[in-house]
Amino acid sequence: MKIKLNKPITINGVEMKEIELDFDKLTGADLISASRESGLLGDNALVPELSKQYLAVVAAKASGLNVDDIMKLSAKDFTAVTLTVQNFLL
């Protein structure tokens, strides 16, 4: 699923105007890893699927980007990406 960014970002010198989330490539191991990684970022949500940090980590895994790049998205784009991930998970 492609998400068009309202405010493009530059990653490794490349301007990105959209982010592709490939949920088909995710595995259960990826989701468990995302839970652990979001915990290392300070997340302690009881329901991971409602945590922006967890959703950002899953987005990073689905897009092949670094979670730091996901966190650099504008608030509007970050919300669009994390809501898309949440809708997939729920």
C-alpha cells in the first residue's frame, strides 16, 4: 500500500514523496520484534496496536525504512502512516 506524503522527506540523499508499506512481507516474528524494539524506545503501552511507537516500528519494518526516518515524517504524514498500520493490525 502506497501512502503519498504531504511533505516529502529526504532519506540518504533521496527525496521520498511516498512510502510503500508491504504488509504481505511481515511475519509474526516481525511483530514480536517490533514490540521489543518499541519497548526499547520507552513504550510501555498495554495494547501495542494503540501505541504510536509500536506502529512506527511496524511501519519501518513494512517499508524497509529505519524507524528514525518514520519518526521524521511530518505530524500529518506520521499520523496517516501509523493509522494505516493500525488498520492493518486491527
